[in-house]
Amino acid sequence: MGEKSIRILGPESEEDLIAFEHRCFLTDHWKKEDWRELLSDPRAVYYAMFDGERLVGNVFIYDWQGENDYIKIMSLAVHPDSRGRGLARELLRHVRTAAEKPGIRRVCAETRASNAAMQRVFDACGYRLSKIEEGLFDDPPESGYKYVLTL
């Protein structure tokens, strides 16, 4: 791996972000309209991790400060060719740093019941399993494991 950097991407990168999501997740994709709405929302921040100029990972967060007391991880993905190298942990550390501001007390996230690798990453980064929600995911239908990191 070369030099890694994390940058914020916005609506101008919509097509690239959608293509990356499809590469990382074979099913259960967000609709283009959802991407467009979120990318234009100032409370949504898309952090993209690059290896040189190659997009290798991302974490998409939503800042509920003002309405609630938490940051919500909307999506976290690592390119299939870059998995197993600790990039998801680096992205979660970045989220923790971004969340450490007055008024934010938690970071919330979820993953599929079958995604044992992501469950291990959440555990290793200090998140705790708070709830198992039946039928949280579609395509294919599956339960979701909800995690919380208390700041």
C-alpha cells in the first residue's frame, strides 16, 4: 500500500461513490435519489480513504447533533482488494475523532448478522452490541446488529 489519505467527497463525486458501493456490496444498494439527497445534506459527511489516487475505503456519517446526541454511521466499506489490512479500524478511528465535539455522546452503527468481520472490527474499536433487530436489512432479508460507541 502507498500513502493513505482521507478526504471529504461531495455531490460532484456521486457516480464514483455509487460505483464504489456496488463494488463493495453485491446487494442491498442505496437508490441514486438517496445518494443525491444525503450528499447535499450538510449534516452528512462522506469520508473517502485513498491509497494514492485509488479509493480503497469510506465511511459515510450523519451528524444528528441538535436533534439527538449522536453520530450515525450510514455506511462503512473497504474495497474487496484492500480488506484485512485494518482500514475499517482506521476509518472508525477517524469517525471517533470527528465525533468528539460538544453535544455528541455516542456513535451508532449497524451491520448484518452475517458480517462477522465487521462485528469483530466494532468490538475491537470499543463499540458494544446494543440490540439485534430482526429484518433490519433487505436484499437479502437479514437481522441487524446495532452497535454503540459511548464517548
